Amino acid sequence: MKLSARNQLPGKVAKIETGMVTAEVVIALDGGGELTSVITKKAVENLGLTVGKKVYAVVKSTEVMVAVD
């Protein structure tokens, strides 16, 4: 897989909650922590996503907000 996005975070699918149209996919990142993505139910099917499957969370954004306590 080759992508222009630099932020490719490897992990495994930890949980999938499927709704009528969309699905919430929780990815346990290899470096620790979790990331949640909301994608279409059809995308989950097309990608063959299942709990435990190795995936990449790819982040492509024009801005990132930074916050402190």
C-alpha cells in the first residue's frame, strides 16, 4: 500500500459497532492507545474488517488542534 499521507498508524481492530448506515471502528494502536473511526457499513464489508484484523489508521488533515489542561 502506498499513500501520500504521512500519518499511518498501525494497529488492530478492537471493536466494531454497526448501525443502519455507519459503523464505529475502534483501532487499538500498536504504539498504545486507541483511535475511533466512523465509516460506512459498506466500507466495513468491502474492507473485510473483523475484530483482530491488522489495519492502518490513516490521518490526512489540513489542521490539527492542540489543547492543554
